[in-house]
Amino acid sequence: MEEVSIIGIDLAKRSFQVHGARADGSVAFRRKLSRGKLLRFLASQPGCTVAMEACASAHYWGREIMALGHEVRLVPPIYVQPFVKRHKNDTADAEAITEAAQRPTMHFVAVKTEAQQAQGMLFHTRDLLVRQRTQMINALRGHLAEYGVVAPQGTARIRQLAAVLEDGDCGLPEAVVELGRLLLGRIDELDEKIDGLDRELRTRAREDEETARLMTIPGIGPVTAMALQAFAPPMESFRRGRDFSAWLGLVPRQHTTGGKPRLGAISKMGQRDLRRLLISGAMAVVGNAVRYDRNTDPWLAGMLARKPKMLVAVALANRTARRVWALTTNKETYRVRTAA
């Protein structure tokens, strides 16, 4: 019997469906394995390609399976879906993963290291705490607005509400004052934790040569630089900078037929956290250029003269993504362009 060429695994928490195929595409086996038996089963198989969908636990399993001597391929779930035949179940999913991984033009996801996943967890933890702080601030502003106490938006303006609550003659019910102080205490706790994570991010970003190089680009700070290192695939996997910006979803969506190109808004594909951070950084650069007239880039000056600011920010984020690819692959630092 011919040996197995590729094994497709439909990952789950406890029950894993395994589909083995030979080099000619014929089915070698279909099995359902428990979590504890999966690695033992793969260790008994000769070295081959093991394919899985790129999901939350795929990187852990990828590292464990590569340690057994197999080649691991992670397929984006959106590319697996067209290969599912009729009804969706675990068996059909494992077969579809196997079929998708065998396509010669398929794009795969690189297996992340433990350090990359730790950096990603640091970023997501900070992002969660920032959202919780925003919820607390909005709750406090909303409750006090019902009693006629209002303050402008923004984290810095929350002190105005704190001053009202500390005033003994504010005229607010005692229960409202106590609950408001409870929310303020929670906001202060979140501020302290976020500041601690920010310090850790800045320290790591300065110590790493790659992130320090990325921070020379306008619009990229420690958070964006660390997120690029944690979430972006190796830059060597892209042939040019435009491929990286297309992976981020910063290029126009195409709907071309009959040789007539039709371009719409950006595709919004790829890693959304990176796309959000790059656009936010670009908006800060555009805002400084408009508000304080601090613009040394002739391209940006020309764009601002004829395009809306938000459109310019998205175009600048696309440009920043290409700069990230160029600086990373060429091991250079950013040099500011000046007008002739």
C-alpha cells in the first residue's frame, strides 16, 4: 500500500477528525481521535504534510506536530470553505482541509512561535483593558448627565466629573456619589494597569532591533511596532510591499469583468488589528500636518491639497505598510523625504 502523503485535521477541543490521503488523492483513512491520542497517532505515521485550518489553537498544534518531523500547513478557513462537499460536518471539513492544502496556488499561514503568541496576548490584554476603561468612562458620564452634570469627551476630562463628586455641595444623591466614586476607582485601577503595560511595550520595543527600526516610520509607535511583530507573517513571504498591504486589506476591492476594471473601497481583509493601528497612526500624521503645518512629505502635501483627510489617511496607511515591508526586508531605517 502506498504511504500517506498528506493528513488533514479538523481541530476541536476534545474530538479531532483526521483524513489521510495518498499522493494520487485517494483516501487512505478516516479516523476520529481524542485529544490525548492525536499526537501518538501522528508520531506513528511516516513524515508527511499535516494540514489544519488556521485557528486559535492551530499554532500550538503546529509546533507540536513539527516536533514529530512532519511538515505543517495552516490554511485560512475562508479558503477551505469552497472545498466542503454538500453538508458540513467534521468528516467533510477534514477532507476539505486536505483538498485545499494540496492546491499549488494556495496561500498558507506561518506557524507562530511562543514568543509571538505572548506578544499578541500582551497586545490583546492591553486592548481589552482600554475598552473596559472606555466603558467605565461612558457609564459615568451617562449616569451623571441624567442629573445635569456633563463634561466633554475624553479620558483627560474625567477629572471634571471627579471634582463634582468630591464637592460636598454638588446636590447629587448620596447613592449617586458613592456609585460614581466606585466607577472612578475602577477607572483609576485600569489606568494603572494600562500604564504598566504601556511601559512594558515601550521597553520591549526599544530593546528589539526590528521594532526600533519600524518606529522610525511616521505613524508607527511602540504598540503598532509590537503588533506588527506579533501578528504579521514573515515579510520574506511577500514578493513586494503591495502584497503586504493587500494582505492587510488596505488596497481597493476589485470587481472586474469583461476587461473593465472596477475598484471600490478597501477590501478590509487580513489582520484587522494591524489595519486599525496603521490607519490610526496615519490619521495622527495627517492631523499634525493639517493642524500644525508639520508636513515634510511632498506626497502627503499633494494628497491633502486635493483629497479628503480620511481618504488621505487610508492611502497613507497603505504607503506605511509598504514602508514596513521595505525596511524589514532591506534592514534599513526610514529616511525622511524632502521637497526639491
